[in-house]
Amino acid sequence: MTTTRSRRTRATAAKRPISVTAVVDCVGALASRATSGHLYLYDTNKAGGSSGQGTEALRTRVKAGDELIWTCLALECEAYVAIDGIDIDPDICEPERRVFPGTDVVYWTGTVKKDAESPVPYRIDFRLGTRDEPVPTAVSPVLVSKEEGR
């Protein structure tokens, strides 16, 4: 028999957002003019099936209704890094730029609209240092809805 409390606990846990954090070696990326080898992606859904933690090829396991939150950090404390945009299939998710209230700290958020039949690659564009042009991810992270091989 399922109690009201356990149903409420499961419903609350299911609504928790999935955070995707990009750690960028800004100095390395600026020197090479690319993120390849200078970007480390992590998410908070490893227990839910995400893989590729700490790599550029993060595979974030999602399902319809999941809220995603993208943030970034500079590996070097004195370097400037920001997400300039996220390019993903708008039928799956439409990320939007937001600012934490009372700060100038930017983050991006979006809700997964539907389960995808195949992996959905996306690109993150970063603002690095004083460079005028955004630097895109060299390898696409992906959102996955189904287990591989099933």
C-alpha cells in the first residue's frame, strides 16, 4: 500500500531540476581558440542515467517535463566565462537566459517538451575573457531519453 506521504515524496523528487555545469579552462580555450580539451561538463542526474561526466561529450538523461538549468564556472578564478547561447532542437527544449535576482549572475533554463527517440545534440556558445566572438563547444553534449541499445 502506498501512502500519501511516499507519493508526495516521489512527486517532489521527480520535479527537481537537472543542473548542467560547464567548467571552462578559459586560458586554454582562448589560447587554442576552441573548447576542445578545455571544457568539462557535469550534471546532477548521474543516478538517473547520465554519462560522460567531466567530458565535453556529456550525455544528460532526461524525460518530458524535466527542467534543465545550465551554469558555467571558470577554472581560473580571475577569468571571465559566461554562456552566450544554447542551440538545441526547439521541439525538444527552448532554453532562455535568466539572471539570479539581485545579482548579475546569468544562467539558462529550459523544460524538456517531449521524450526524444534518439540523442539530441546541442551546442553551447561561451563568452571568454575579452574576446568579441562567442566560442562554441567543439563536441556536442546530448540529451538522451532512452537507454542505449533499447
